[in-house]
Amino acid sequence: MAFTILIVFSAVFFFFYKIKHWRSKAPVEKRWLQTKANMALGSFLVAFGLNLLVYTRGTIDIVIGSIFTLLGLANVILGYKAYRHYLPQVIAEAEQATKNA
């Protein structure tokens, strides 16, 4: 049940950040929001993969669950690195936008 809740929340956050990404005008902020969406997608894959591993019905569930978990972990880790990379740039872009406004 806990994995199901995490799957739903991850999917909701993914769509939330994707919509914010599409609506954003600032280029660096768009990349920053994309990394947040990638992390949410990664957490979705991890939760879905762990759900398959915990509630296995056969060998295919174990293989697919392992693949989803590994891909999700890669998405979360690389997304977090990109998030940290873009964060100072987003702050500088926001400060520049407030100065110009």
C-alpha cells in the first residue's frame, strides 16, 4: 500500500513539474524544472520497481522490477546532480529578472 501511495504522488509531482516547465519562460528555470520532473519520474520508477519486487508473481516481475528500480535510481541521482548544478543559475536568473522588472 505504501508503494502505491508513493507511485501516485510521484506521478502527480511529475505532471506538476512538467506543466510548470511548459509554462515557464526563463530558459534556466525550464531546465531546473525539467530536472525536478526527472527526479519525480525516477521516484515513480523506483516505487513501481520495488512494488514489483515485493509483490512478485514470477520471474518476469523480478527482472522488470530490478530494471525499473535501477533506472529510477539513476534518474533520481543524475537529476539531483543536475538540480544542484542549475540551482545557483536559477537564483541568479531570478535576481536578474527582479532587477529588470
